[in-house]
Amino acid sequence: MSVALGTTRPLPVRTTPVGDPGDLLASLPGTAPYAWVRNGEGLVGWGEAARVSVPPGPGRFAWARQWLATVFGDARVDDAVGTPGSGPVAFGSFTFDEDARGSVLVVPRAVLARRGGHAWLTTVGEAPLETLSLLRDPVRDPLVEPGRIRYGDGSLSAPEWEEVVARAAKRIREGELEKVVLARDLVAVAERPIDVRLLLTRLARRFPECYTFSVAGLVGATPELLIRRTGQEVESLVLAGTTARGDGPADDLARGAALLASAKDRHEHECAIASVRQTLAPLCSSLETPDEPELLMLPNVQHLASHVTGRLADGASVLDVVAAMHPTAAVGGTPTRTAIEVIRELEGMDRAGYAGPVGWIDAHGDGEWGIALRSGLVRGRRARLFAGGGIMGDSDPSAELAEAQAKFRVMQYALEG
């Protein structure tokens, strides 16, 4: 159900410890699943105790925090666990562009979670029938294969997108900006309605080091942690600079070394780190960024990666930090405002939640939010798949197209198995 700001009713919330639930994703019923899982830990949810469409505009994160304060503040909470992610939790997805509609927050009626050897179940209101059935019998509805998948061009064909990349690179060489991140979409149509749980299961199995997520039809596995808040401690994982995996260990090693030595990719990464440092520094009493990036190796690509850690100076919630950080240079460009205008002018599509913040927040302001990369927007038998990459002045359009196609393969694997 939808709940408008100022009209919420107090929500009775109960969190209790439970035994190890096994595979969290296997516990999900067949409709409207919510998920945030990495290496078998995280949260999954179902049902809707409260839901709101967040109005677009520059004040959307403040509006969202006010709505959450009303919903969480009025809740009658019985929390026997007392850890980040227990008590009432909202899952959220925000559009990349602040002026686009489609941002949403949902408080599920049931959340099952596991972290650090502990597991718990949160229910809001009377326990949903499917939750009672889960506790008695963990066998869920069978996963449904989507059948044959047909692919078609999204907003732009491959040659049209290469032309857009060439135009963006020219504007960078002319000094208008340093970097812009351009995305493209691919449309997939299945024989049968797409079972989100099947996509989640395949993504979590294939990419355990990524954050596998599902919020309001946006499904994916992102390697990029925008921000994690635990009390006053915050952490971000910055990824910028990418190469494909090799044909074997020696090729992998050579490709990784070339990525670390690439002036184009190192500059792209430095832009991303500077963006995060600039936005986090005013919120933190201390902030640490590494001198050199490391390699993050995933099944399909390698990234330049840097862990950023800090300590908040005041009571900012994770959503406040998200508001300050989004969009980062890693998904927008440098300078960010100029890059956003170039994206709006050249990209030729609505990104929806792609490259926007996705994650969860609890009543204490703790939470984890990633950047919705390697993702698709699922509606019935249809899915829009998204991928993109950072464009610099010396970017080669055909190479950028190949990189985007490699990133599409994440969601194509989820659909096809």
C-alpha cells in the first residue's frame, strides 16, 4: 500500500532472533521480493507495510528522510536483536537524475536477515501468512524459468551510441569537461514472466562479492558500495577504470598490470576518488583514502578499486551521506554538474534507477547503499538492461562499446543461466 507523508499510522514492529535460515534468497515468496545480499549475508524482505514514491527534485533525499522519520518515529518497536538492520527497515531506490520520477522507499512487512553468525526476523503488523508458513515450512514457491529471451536495441543502436561516445570525447578534448560516464540500454523480452528470485539466485551465485539487490523491479549485482554507515563509521568502495578478464591466469595478470599502468584509467580513478573525498570531507571528523588503487577481480571484469573510510562528525544518517555523495564522478563525470548536463543532452534515454543509489536504511540511520550498476528494470516479461562506462578525451568508441557489452553479460547471464 502507499502511505503519504503525514498520514502514517503507528506500525507495530517486532524483531526476534531465529536459527540459521540457510540461503536467504531461497526464503523469498514469488511476488515483490526485496533483497540486499553479499556473500550469503544481508537482508531480504517481502510484503509492503508502507511505500512511497519520492517526489523528484533537489530536495528528494531530505523529503525521504522526513518520511522515514515519521514512519519509524511512530513505530512501536520490540527489537530483541539491537544491531544494524534490525527493527524497522526501508529498502530504497533513487533515480540517477534528481529530476526524474521513479524513486521509491518501501518498508516490507517481513525482513529476514543474517550477518556475523546471527540471524533475525522482523515483522511489521501482524505476521504475513507467508512469513508464518516460512517458519513452519521453508519450502518456497518453485522458481520459474523465463524461457527463450529475445534482445533488441534500447534507446540507441550500437552505432548510434558509438557516435555519442565520439561526440562526448571531442567535447572533453575541447576542454568542456574532464570525464563523462555514458550509459546505454538493451531490451530483453522473455517467453514467460521473469521471476526476479531466479535472477537474484543466479547473480548471487555467480557474483558473490557483489551486492545483489532487488527494489521495486530494479534488479542487479553491483560491485560498487556507495556508502555503509555503522554508528559514526562510514565506508565507501570506489570503482573506476575497467578491463575485461583474460583467457587464463597469465592473460589476467597482464590485463591487470596494463590497467594499473593505464594513464586514462588512472586519471578516471583519480577523478572518482577526488569526488568522494570532496563530498565526504565536510561530513567527517576523519577521512582516509589510499595512495594507490588495487585490483578488484570479478568473474567478467577487473576494476581499479579504492576503499575510503571515515568517521562522521555529527548525527548524519546514511541517507544524508547518500544525498551528499550522489552522483559521484564514477557514475556521472567531472566536473559533475557539467557532466550531468552532457549526459542529459547526449545519452538519449531515461536511466531510471540505473547508476542511482539503491540499498536499505534502519531506524537508527545505519544502512548500506550501493550504486545500481550491472542491473535491469523488470516488468512482467520485459526487462531493460543497463551498462555504461567512463569516457575520457582519448576514449575509443568501439572499445567503449565492447566494455558496455561485457557489462551487459551480467544480466544476460541472470536471464539465461
